[in-house]
Amino acid sequence: MKKIFIIDDHKEISDLLERVLKKDHFDAKAFYDASSAIEAMKRNCPDLILLDVQMPHIDGIEALKAIKKISPHLKIIIITAYAEKQKSKYFLKNGAIDFIAKPFKLKDIRKIIANVLSENFCYNSPLMNTGERIIGSNKNIKNCIDQALKLSTSDAPVLILGESGTGKELLVDFIHYHSVRKHHRLLKINCAAIPSELLESELFGYEKGAFTGAVSSKKGKLEEAHQGTLFLDEICEMDICLQTKLLRVIEYKFFERLGSNAQLSSDFRLICSTNKNIQEEIQQNRFLMDLFYRINTFNITLPPLRSRKEDINLLVAHFIRNFKQDYITPVKRVSPEVLVAFHTYHWPGNVRQLKNVVESMLSFANKEELTLGDLPSFFHSDLYGAHECSKKYDDDLTIEALEKEHILNILKKVKGNKKDAIRILGISEKTLYNKIKKYEINM
């Protein structure tokens, strides 16, 4: 029998896991503190340890270090009530093989244990390999991340709403790679990118001879997503007839490949997204109300970039760091004038558009600082256009005029509080005072 140590100061959890694992024919032993488990290890080392993070005296970090000194290759699963990415990342970098967040289901911890103890187990953490991540200090984006963390422990369908370019797909990755399904596939289908007549075969698969051109059988994404996650992007673009078939799959968990009567089943977690007003789509009879109820068990609405402009500086710095791995460039910083222009702009394409603009500037720059002259040509005309949405167009309008107006608006918004203005504008105190002097701003 495989020997498992459970180290958790919550007696109820430790005892429950011990009983469950013994029923599953493991030699399980519960410990309520790390020191007694470490002493027991010296006498008889287990095959696996379930280790809590928050404990008195010796916490999870110290316990991990001590355990690895005794047995460097011992498999350790972290149990934490704080499924925060950086903390999970620390443990994975320092020897833990996986983690699960409280509250968890017994079937989920059983799945992870079975997978980790499998002879064919080879763990390459997606958390460590995903280059893109959600960046932001805005309270609304933080709430979205908090919601995503909580939903990662559930198997219920999730609907992600928001404009194009706000990061819906990143949030899907975040949910999947923090869930118990992270060892299995995340399948993605963009319903807007595939013609409706092909989308059905892409979802359900088909048998040989099901239609002209079907020279061999093929699994669909429903089948391939077994034990993993299926993401249907822009679900409002799905044909109404196909929506009916998808509703049946969600309700009964069974489906058939095209050209076959054999029933198949697939255990997948469904996440959907749309940039449309889904209630309006229902009213226009373009989306099934019953399907909406099924996919909308939980929903998260991502804010547009124009409502979280305090994150622009963080995003720009992040994109520059990432792109510098691909481009040979001397760029080290962005000028305050460019940042003001970024804060003034309306960003119809949201974070994706900001990323593309930064990449465009970086790819042609030949100096350490990005300046207004490095901005793409369309950006200037779009910037003026955004400014003139509510004003008559002025041929003499300059970036400086926009900068002055933007600083004035921010100062009014924060009621003259210079510290708040510096934080929002993303400039130094000295720069702000120089701008106030330059533009003769009286506050």
C-alpha cells in the first residue's frame, strides 16, 4: 500500500482525509503539526504528503524546506485556503508537485492523488509556463480574479462577459489552471471563426462517410475535453439549431458523433464567453433562454480598459518586458508624454489594442525611451477623434493640449490631491509639478 502523510492543523480535515484514504486502500496517517510529521518521516518515509500552508509554529514553507532536506524527491501536494497564484507558484518552484484549494471536493483530491501516484505521472505545471497573465491593481479587475479563483474549485458552468480585447481568454486559462482539471486538456473553440455548418462537426465529431469529405472518423471537441475544460468563445455566434443540441448535451451529458447513433459521454467543465449583450440576443430570438440559464450558473464581467486606466502603466511595463524577449531593442522606458497620451486615449480595442500598440512601437524603436514620435500614425488621428466626440474638431489641437486637459481632469477628479494624481497619471512628483508649472494649472 502507498503511504500518505496528511499534515493539517485542522483536525476535522486531517481525520476526514485519513478515513477516506484508508477506505481507498492507502496507508494514511494524519498529523496536526509539521514537526511530528517530520520526525515520523525520519523513521518511515511516505510516498506522498498532503501539506497545509497555514499552520502555527512551522508553516507550509518551512515544512516544505525540512521535508525536502530529508527526502528531496518526495511527492508533495499543497493544500491551501489561499489559492493565490504567486503562493502556489512558490511551492511549485520549490519542490511541491501540485496544489489544491480549500474548500475542495473529495473526488477532486482523490483525482489528484491518483494522478500523482500514477507510474506514468509527469508533471509540467501550466502555472509555470503560461507567459500571459492578468495584470492590474484596479478593484474591478481584482474582483474578477477573486471570483475566478473561487470558481476554479467548482465544476459549474461559467459565462464570461466583456468587450473584445478585455482578456476573457486569459481568465479562462486562469480558471482552468487553478482547477483540479489542470492536468487535462483545455479545448477552445471560437464560434465566430468557424462557419456554422462546420462548427457542429468540430464540436460533436463525425464517423467515416457521415458527409462528403469525411474519409475517416474524427473525435469532436466535446469528446476530447473529457476530464478537462471546454471553452466556447463568442457563443452568441452559434446557430440556434446547434444551440439546441448543445443544450441537450449539457442537460443529459450524452451526445452522438455525426453519422452515428452510438451514445458517447464526456465529463468536461464548460466555460463560455461573449462580447454581445446576451439579454438583447435572447429578446431578438437569436439565443435560447434555456441555454443561457444553463451556461450562466456563474458569470464574470471584465471591465473595459477605459474604466481601469490606472492599470495602463503596469500593462505597458509588462508588455515591454515580454516583447524584449522577442525583439533586439534598446528600449528601457516610456516617456511621460506617451503615458499621458495612453491615459487620454479611449482604447476601443481594450488591452489587446494596447498590447499591439506597444509591440508596434517597440519593433521600430532604436533608442532607450519611447516617445510620441514612436506612436503609430493611426493613434494620433484616433486620439484627436476621441477628443472631438463631444467637441468641434480643432485643426490646431496638439498632444500638449490633450495632456494639459487630461492632467486638469485628473486633478479635478481627485480634488487636487497630488499623490492620487501621481498614482493615476503614472508620473513622478517632480514631473507633475513641472507640468503644472508649464501649463499654468491653478488648483
